[in-house]
Amino acid sequence: MPLTDRQIKNAKPADKAYKLTDGSGLYLQVTPAGGKLWRFDYAIANKRKTLSIGKYPLISLLEAREAAESARRLLAAGQDPGEAKKQAKQERIAALQNTFRNLAAEWYEHQRAGWTAGHAAKVWRSFEVDILPALGSLPIAEIRIKDVKATVDAVAARGALDTAASVLQRIKAVFNHAIRTERAENNPAAALTGTIKLPKQKHQPALPQAELVEFYRRLLAEKIRQPTRIAMLLIMLVFVRAGELRRAEWEEIDFEAAEWRIPAEKMKMKAPHIVPLADWPLELLAELRAITGYSRYLFPAVSHADRCMSENTLSYLTGRMGYSGIATPHGFRSLATDILNENGWPPDVIERQLAHVEQNKVRAAYHRTEYLPQRKEMMQWYSDFLRERYEQAKQAT
């Protein structure tokens, strides 16, 4: 006769373990200590086996019967219920180990060898802030498109669309790693590619060429520290990126060779770069060294000699001079490009001086000195061109 809940509840322990049979292999084993354990006996490949289903009352009579029926279906299909249970347990353990956080950490450790320390820290910070709080504890094989979308949408909702796009790319990269290592079968992030509509990139406003003399006149009239004035003059003369200028160190300046050698880790393109120094930049640097030579940086922060000046210093100065929305420090690169092109300098030489290079490391080493004689000549010409307008501004002051 099939068991009833009353029989099971009323079953008392005895000196020896005994069985209460439900039928077709399912029974409840009552132990001398009072434990009540569900068991299912079966035969496969001429061997008798027992499947442990669980403890009563944690597993109810109904649930035990359902488990037994599932085991019978596996047997009918030629599968061993015991082995299937072991495999399911292993998969659960693997799922707990293969969380998104663990896979992300694996991917990160593999990738960081090719990154600078600063970039590596920035990438992991992105995971900690924008990705792991939502996805970190989830088994990677159980993450669905809706989970990834919710994570990315939360970042986009802050208005940080560029960050949202980066977050999606990083999630996609972690899933690709999981697929390669056979811990995931598909990449839900791939389905969202192209769904983030980034705003069109705005070009930095560039000072009109006709405004050069007036710009210099206003710069000369500004009541600012001389290192700040020199920084503005230099960024116009050598047209590097603002971050490259403000983080420049004295050990990078070779006065004898008249070169500024910027290491790869400071360049946007991660390739070393040489800036030929014409007469006027060298004069400005000599003047600057007498003021800030005590620091490793050309432009140290006012209150901290071990730090470089703020990234907003030159932008703020440009705005204070009345050029907000008209000119930016980065825009001096466009200004130089226009003037040099108009005056017949070869585009390849200009592009090389702008450090628009390929990421390929072999080519990067070559690019550093490519067109160097022509670039030195061009930079001297450009220095003379700007100095002429600077002298006009001095006369008008």
C-alpha cells in the first residue's frame, strides 16, 4: 500500500533501521536516531543501486514521489539516475565557481599584462562600479540578455553613454573568455551590440588663424603665473595633447639634441614619440627650468611639487581670456594642421608629428623617428610663424 503523511509522521525509531515502502522502488528509511530518509532502489546494467533523494520533512512525500518518477524516466531512457545526480551536483558546484566575478577576474588577469598600470586600474574600477554589483554573483551560464541589458541601461541612464558602451564591450569580452574556456555556450552581450546610440563626437573648437595676434595679446595681459603662460605658449608651439604636456618630466627633455622624448605610456596611441624642439620652445624651456627645475615635472601643481598641474588649468585660462566655445588647448592641434597644410608641408610629415600612428609595436618603434629631419625643419618653420605673431602682439600691448 502507498504511504500516507500520517504514517510517515507517526513512524518511530527502532533498535535497527527499517523501511516504509511506498512502492515501485521508493521507500522511507527510518534510522535508530530518528532520521527519516527517502531512498529509491533500482537496477541498471544488471546492478542493484540505491538513489538517495533526501530527508523528510525537507523532502515531502509528494516531492519524493516526483523524484522517483524522474528517476524512472531516466532509467527508461537508459540513463543511471545516480550518475545523473552526481553530474547535476558537479554542475551546481561549477556554477558556483564560475560566477561572472570569477570569470571577469580571470579575463582581467590575462589581459592586464599588456596594459599600463593606470589603464589596468581604470578597467577593474569599471567592473567594480558598473558591472559586478549587478552580475558578479551570478553563474555566468545563467546570465541572460535581459541581465546584461539592465546593467548597461543603468549606466546609460546616468547620461554616461561612452561608459555604457565600454561596459558592454567588457561584458562581451568576459563572455568570450568563458566560451573559449568552455564555461559558457553563448554570449548574451553580443546580441546588444550597436544598441547604444552614442552622441556624435564633437570636434574641439580651434582658434581661427586670424585670431592669433589677439590671442597672444590677451595671454600677455593675463595676470597669471609664468609657468602657466609658458604652458599655453608651448602647447601652441608643439601641438601635443594637453595631457602629454601637463605630465611632461624634465628627464624627457634633451636640450642638447633639441628633442622632447615622450615615453609610450604617456601617449594616447601607446607608442613613443619625439617632439623636435625649435629655437623658441627651447628658450621657453630654459626659462621654465629656472622656475620649476626643483620638480620632476615641467609644470608641477602649485601646492604639490610631486604632482603635475591640473588637467583644467589651460582650459580655464582659455575661457578666462574670452575664448570659451571658440578655442581649446586640444584645438591647437587642428590649428597647426590647417596652417601647415596651407603652407605646403607634406601631410605624412604633419600626421607623424601629430602622433596619429598604428598600434602595431614594430611599426611604432619605426614611427618614432620617421620623417624626423623633415619634422625638425617643419617645427622650426612653425615656431617662426607663431613667434612673428607673438612679437606683433607684444608691440600692441
